[in-house]
Amino acid sequence: MELQKIQAALKIAGVDGWLFYDFHNRDAIAARILNMDTRRFASRRWFYYIPTEGEPQKLVHKIEPWRCDHLPGKKNVYLPWEQQHAMLKEMLGSAKKVAMQYSPNNAIPYVSIVDAGTFNLVQSFDVEVVTSADLVSQFESHLTMDDCQTHIEAGVVLQHVKDEAFREIARRIKAGQNPTEFEIYQFMVDIMKKGGLEFTDGPIVAVNEHAADPHFEPTFENTHPMKIGDLVLIDLWAKMDRPGSIYYDITWMGFIGQEVPEKLENIFQVIRKARDTASNLVKERFDTNTPVFGWQVDDACRKVVIDAGYGDYFSHRTGHNIGEEVHGNGVHIDNLETKDERIIIRGTCFSVEPGIYLEHEKIGFRTEIDVFVTDEGNVEIYGAVQESIIPILNL
């Protein structure tokens, strides 16, 4: 835990402190920021309060007094619930505004962890509870250049997997075979494992109407054979199989033919323009040292799709934070599913992935890149970026 940095951030945020609370290891954010040992059974509630100035304080149960021993600050031990309430009130002292893992109206569900009862308890001490969302971004989603290198390394493997998948589709079709989505999925998984990658699910291999389902998962039972004239969407994400590695997440599209139909290419160009509009906005803001928020980037991207007449078919947020989890706890590029009002910080990574899903026409489109903002404010995109649909039979 970086106490001085946290207290400096609290001062800038204009709050009196940051109150961490957990029960049964429910708050993974607190666990990571405070380096909690979640391997041990946790059966009692604990609190850890970091004031903007002064010494932190711990509140732990008599049965589990060791719970926060690795953290600095005064230890307070409670047993009956009345003592817990009294000690917590005393810990907070004269504080009038404290941050907790809470989000007004559940706007940011990734940080909306504190239960309503605990929220009410703290409020009963005449303390205003505010969201810790921006603080979480700083201390949970900030990435170093060493982290960035693991992201780049995973990207090299995944770009190779993507290229080989399209080549394998071409090879099998030219050989008179009709590979299924699931067979290409298995082909990709094998290369990913041999490349030293870790991933919990995926990748997505989807043709035609399956590409119109943003979260289609190919299985032996639901798979379709591929044929000439099919539109193919491949979405793949993974990280290097070692501690601390950062995910890489991309989506590419191909057409099984030697020439991509004009209609399909025109639709793809809408989302390509939307993608580039979003990433260029981030670059412009950091180049001019101007704050930019997740919702603003979503708006810029979505406007391109809306203006092209496809707004009703862009059915998800523009992007998500990326870290040690593919969907991290930092800023999301979103003003659809939620309004993410968090500022995009230096040292963060997120996807930009506009899509158009035409279920009635049994086709779907998505393009996806990862944007990495360095500590110096450089906005980088590592690896190849798709500019047009790949005519697969030309490979």
C-alpha cells in the first residue's frame, strides 16, 4: 500500500478520508489496494480508514485480530456489535466526507460494492459517503511500463493467432472443407496455449447471424460450418501466463471470398471511422493536457454510428478498462449502459470496440483496438489495426 500517495490523492479529491470495509472477502478492490491475504478464511467484518492527514486506523474482530496487521496504523478490536459501531464512529472522528466503494445509482457497478446497510451506518454518523471510483482508477487500474510490456507481448501472440486463424479458414475452404466455428476456435485455443497465454474463456469465432450476437460463444452443439460468402468475426483476448500480466483484446473481421462486397465494406468503414474518432479524441486531449472522461469518448464514437443511421444497432458501450482482468476496474468508455464520469488517467489501458449488429439481416460487425496511455501522456496502440475487411480467400 502506498500511504503517502493515497493521502495526497485524497487531498486533491477534497475528501476527509477513504474507508475500506469488507466481509467474507467480497471486496477484491480493497484486497488488491491494501494487499490483503484473501487465502485465509475471513468470517468477520473489518474496516480500515485512511484519513487525508494523520495515522490510519484499523477495526477488526476479536476472533480475527490479525486481519489488518500488515497495514500501518492504530488497531481497534471489537466484539459486540454495539462496540463495533461506537469504535467506527470514533475512528471517523470529525470527518464529514469519506470515500467508499460505492457508486451513486449503481452507475459504476465495478466499484459499487459496499452494501446499503453499511452505507446507512456510516451516514448515521453524520458523514457523507462519496464514491471512490476515481481513487480506484488511480490505485487499481494504473499500469507501469513494465505492465505495458506484458500487454505488448500478449499482443504479439494474439496478432499471430488471428493471422493464423484466417489463413486456416482459407486453407480449409480451398481444400474443399467447410470448417466449423468451433473447429477454428479449437485451432486458435491450441496456438494460444502453446504461445504461453492465459485466458478464462473465448475466443469468439462467429459467422453471419452469430456475428450479430456480441457475446456468441461457439460450442460443438451450436456451431455453424463456414462457406464461401460468409462474414467472419474473430474476437480474442488473453494475457501472458505469469503474475501481473495485462490483457490484450482485439476483434477482426474477414469475408470468405476474394473480394469483399461493397455493402459489407461500407458498414465496416462506419465502425472503423467511429473507432478512430474515439482514439483520436483521446490523443488530442492528452496532447493538449485537457481532461477527457469515459462518457465523452463513448459519445464521440457513438455519434459516428448514429450519423450513419446505425445507432439502434450499436447495442453496447464503446469500450472497457483493461488490466490483470480483461474487464478491469478503471474507466470504461461508456455513456450507454452507464455514464462513466471518471477521468481517463495516465497509465491506463482500455478497449475501443464499436459494433453494428443487424440481427434482421443475419450479420454483425465489430472492430476492436486497445488504447494504452503512458505515464508521459502518450496514447499508444500496439499491434496491427484493421482498416478494411480481410478477403480471406486471397490469403
